[in-house]
Amino acid sequence: MSTTQLILELSLIGSMFLVTGGFLVRSYDKTDSAGTKSQKIMTGLLGAFMVMAGVVKFFDPFTTMFTTQIALSELPFPTLSRWAGQLGEILAGLLLLIVMVGNKVLATPLRDKAMQLSTLLTTAIMIVAVYVHLLPNVPAEVLPLQSKPPVMTLIILGLAWLNTYLYFRKK
């Protein structure tokens, strides 16, 4: 990994934490339980991460890596797969951020649907990502963190499911 790529990734992660911190400060409520606060933090971090993951795929070297992953994995309709992956990640992240920020403004059924749709999108995207990671003809060099085992993908998937469970459990 080059120094330029490392600096780019660290600056993206730093901006993700800043955005999430801003949303968390805005949605802070002293009466929230520890479980609710944890769920809000997880919602914010996952939302910011998903938005960031989708947006970076518009810029090199990430766009080249993502396009190569799709080409080597022989996913159907490569152009559609690329756009669906990028825009799906951004939409899932934005829905999570809307759930966190609009906690008191949005009607409960609308928040619930946004959480369900975000989890569904994240699950579909991460299942495709696990498939791509496990294909022998997709080298580690074109994968996130240049790691062949889908560790980060499975962690994001698990956190999305845990977040949804915590969200609906508090009802």
C-alpha cells in the first residue's frame, strides 16, 4: 500500500468520524439509556461508513479496484452491478443517518421502514462482497484492505444485523 493511498484512507476515516460525531451531538438526549446511546452510535458509524464506502468508489484508486473486482468476478451486468453497489451503499448509509438524526422528527413507522430497508440493502451488498472475496480469480490487491478473507465485510454485516436487533428490541 502506497503512502498516498494510506493518507487518503486515513483522511476518509477521519472525516467519517467527524460526520458521525456531528450527527451524534445533534441527536444527543440525556434521557437515553446506555443501550439506546450505543445503538445510536452504531447507527451513526455504520451510516457514515456506508456513505463513505460508496462515495470513495467514484475516485481512484478505489474506482479502478471496484471495477476490476466486478470484472474478475464476472457479475452479471457489470455496469449495473457497479452503480448498484455504489449507490446502494450510499443509500443504505443515508437511511441510517436519517434514522439517527430524525429520531424525534420522523414518524415511527417511517423510521422503522428506513431501518429495515437499510439493513436489507446492506445485507445484499455484503453477501455479494463475500462472494467476490471468496472467488479464486479475484486477487487480494483489488479488495478493500487488500485482504482476501472477507473479515471486514462480515464484521459490517454482523454490525448491521446487531444494530437492527438493538433498534427493534428497544420498542
